[in-house]
Amino acid sequence: MMRRFKADLHVHTCLSPCADLEMTPSAIISAAVERGIDIIAITDHNSAENVIAAKKAAEDTSVTVLAGMEITSVEEAHVLALMEDVEGIMKIQDVVYENLTPGENIPPLPPFDKGKPGGFFQVVVNEKDEVLDFNKRLLIGATSLSVQEILNTIHLLGGLAVASHIDREAFGIISQLGFIPRDMKLDALELSPNTGMEKARRLFGEYGSFTWITSSDAHCLRDLGRRTTGFFMKQPTLEEMILAFKNIDGRKTEWGRE
């Protein structure tokens, strides 16, 4: 039987260089349960090392966690990779790590003054919020992969590829490439919380053939679920989501009234 699932497909954890340390997997799952969110995707910058913890934290809850990542292309455009399983996203992580900007991230040292120069924490934790490691890669940087190469990698492994926040002046595919090539096989375009449906139609009407979604792009707990997309489908799975993106057999997306 078809039902409506409330999804936030763009959520960062404390692993992302620009996310708050409060964004632990367990805290994210608790907030998602409290706010009635059925599906979330963990999409840290150029890494997926907190996905396993989020999936474990969601066990015995109503929340389904998709394995994801926000990948930065060589053009400095952001692309969301969404996968059903951890194995798939880890294969993508291997490709990203092989092509990530070389160098080492050095976590800040005390005292932790906001204006003090330094790196980022990039914390890897478990489902109990216990610190396992600090990722030393430059996750804030870009990969040497083109947008098309990223899409090819995602699709080869059976995932969904979504262009992040296309309405933003930085790191959006339109701002970075100037336009979206018609032959680019994106599964969906994401609008940030700053752009509603009517504004999106005015600005991006020429891309109406693509499926549009909206997400929170949460880097702090208060923003989790501030924008969500409704998915009409039978189960909260990637397979069903693929059908919803393509409007097949009654599956569909809806976010105009979110």
C-alpha cells in the first residue's frame, strides 16, 4: 500500500568540516524521530565514515538511514550520492579518497577561539557518540573528478545522483558550470531551504524535465528537517525512491507544500 514518507536527504554530521560538533549520529536520529522524519540521508563532505554509526543509531527507531555523501567535483560543484547500503557508499568513498585534494587537515588546538586559524575537527564517532578518530583528509577540498565522472561512478554502483542546492551562488552546478547539460544524467535537482516552489519555477523553469527535491542541508540540529520532500511509495527504500523520482507506478515526489 502506498504511503507518504517525509524525507530529508541532505544531512551533515560532525565529520563534515563545516558542521557543528553537536551533529552526532545519535543526536541526528533523535531529532529526526522527534520531528516526524521518516527517511534521512547522511551526506558528509567527501566522506562516509559516520554512515555506519547513523544506521546503528537508527536501529529500533522509525527512521530509515540512506548511505550518502556530498562530493565536490573538480569544477567545485556539489553532488549528492545516495545509496541503499554501506558497501556501495564505501566503494564511492574509495574513489573520492583516491581523487581528493592532497594534504592533511590538522584539528584546532585549545583554546578553541572562533577567530583562531586552523583546521577542522572532522570527528568520526560511533552510535554512542564515542570518538573513534579524527579524519585527517582535506574534506573541505575538491576532488579531481568531473561532475560527469562522479555521476558515472554513482550510477555504476546503483545509486542516485542529485545536484546539490542548484539555487546557491557557490557550489551549485548552475553557478559552477553556467548551465545543466541536457545529456547529464542527474536523477534529481535539489533546491535549498531558501527557494520555494514558485521561485524555483521562475528561476529554473527550463529544467522542469528534471525531478526537483528540497532538503535541509543541515549542519546543526536546529536545521534538521527545516525542508523535506514527500515521497509517495510503498517502502522507505532506494529502489522505491528511484521509482518515485521517475513517477513510475504511482510513486512520486512532492514538496511544494512543505
